[in-house]
Amino acid sequence: MFTGNGIKIFTGTSHPELAEIITRRLGVSLGKAEVTKSGVGETQVRITESVREDDVYIINTGCGEINTALMEVCIMIHACKIASAKRITAVLPLFPYARQDKKDKSRAPITAKLVANMLQKSGCDHVITMDLHASQIQGFFDVPVDKLYAEPSSIQYIRTNFDLSDIVIVSPDAGGAKRATSMADRLGVDFALFHKERKKANEVSRMVLVGHVKDKIAILVDDMADTCGTLCLAAQHLTEAGASKVYAMVTHGILSGNALKNVEQSSLEKLIVTNTLPQADNVAKCSKIEVIDIGNVLAEVIRRSHYGESVSKLFDEVPY
């Protein structure tokens, strides 16, 4: 039985709703902290309860004012470190700057590595994140990184809401083929993918479908949806290729710019996202958005981490 002794959970300002879900699931109260901004825009943090010799978890996600969210985490980690916390874990459902993970152009920064350094220099002992855009980001850290997957929750949703004999899992690009084939294999269904050519970032010029989707329910799977240009174009191609219905499932629904308008006007039946980012406003504005709660997964990994239990079971199963 989880008693909550010796554990403190704090949240920044980026996603307090998720922190509430996690603490409610664990049966503990959210730690008391004041996070404010000064007149010149500096982040000010004050931890208003003792954390001495406690196992501290700080929850913030990479969305909205992402630089503010990142600085909040670093300052809260530092505040807990110099207040004699025993261990400090950063819980970052969407890792900030995860797409800047390699030097793909001359003089380009590897900002994800910089973020890893910032967290460690702040005093972070452990990181929990979900569906990293690139798995090698784990190697940027010299502290343990638990990378969780939304796949078990997505598979549970598909089994509950679809007839498996009618569906085909589709990757919108070759980079996501591993994710899509893993899901297709576990469900025992067919798989297809798109080969896409980009003129520039966030702008797809041509997409070629590899696989058969005629008279099937096509489910596009990806790790994140930003402007949704790729997903909407893929949905259009799938409809033209004879798919009876098209759905999309993504872990991180960033949904920036004209994303909601694009989804509403597309041939997608639904865009299913998780709540690694706040989605209440998006659901209110777009009737096609549906949210899967992954708060129970994060709560369980915090419980297991606190008691020193293995978290690998959560790679395949949804906790109840």
C-alpha cells in the first residue's frame, strides 16, 4: 500500500491539471510551492514546506511558454537541492526541445543536449519522460532516464473502440515505422507507411503510400502533432486510396498555429491525443479531438520509482 511517506510532488505552471491527476491517483497532496513572475519577467520560486531528506518529484511539461516552463523546473530543482532533498526527479511528459536532437545543418545547436546539461547542473538526479522524439536523448544524460511509452494506453483504446479485423496501422513517415510496426504486431493487424519528401521543415511536398488500406479503417500513429499538416495530408491520401475511415493517434498534441482548423476541415474522423499537454481548450474548440489520460501511468512510475521497483512492466501494460 502506498503511504506517501517521504515523497513530495510539486508542479510548475505548464500543466497543473496533470499534477492533480497524478497526486489524486497516488492519494497524496500536491506540495506547496509559489511560482511567480517578477515585473521584468524573471521566474521566482519559493518552496513553502520542508523537503529535507524527501524524495521529490517536479512535474512540468514542454508546452506553451516553453522557456518559462524549463526555467521553472531548473529553479525548483535547485531550490529543493539546496533545501537538502534526498533525491530530485524531473517529470517531463513532453521533453523540451526534443526535436533539436542533432546537428542537421552547419552551425546548428543540439539544444536537447543543452537542456540535459541544464537539468543536471540544477541538481536533477533522475528524469521521467514519455515518448521521446529521439531515443538517443537518453544518452545526453549522466543520470537515469525512464522513458515511458503511450503505446499500451493507445493499444487499450484501439481494442476497446475498434474491430481489429477492420483496421490497418499507418505511419505518416518512414521515421515512425518502428513505432507503427510495433503497435501493428501487438494488435495482430496490417501495417502501411508513407514516404514523404519535405521542401522545408513543417512543409511536406509529396507523399507516397506503401501498403494496402482499401475498405479498411486506417489509424495514423505518431509521437507528436504540431501543425497537423502531415496528418491531414496523409488522411486525404488514405481516403483517396479507399480507406473507409481515417483516425489519428498521437502522444503529444502540440496543435499550434492552424492545427485545430486543419483537423476540423480534414477527412480525419478523430484525432486522439494524450494529456501530456493541456488539452481542455483544444477539446472545446475542435469536436474531433479526443483525449486519453496517461496520468495513471505517470503516477504508477512515480510510485515504483519511490519504492525502488522495476518500471519496465509499464512498457507493455496499462496500470489499473
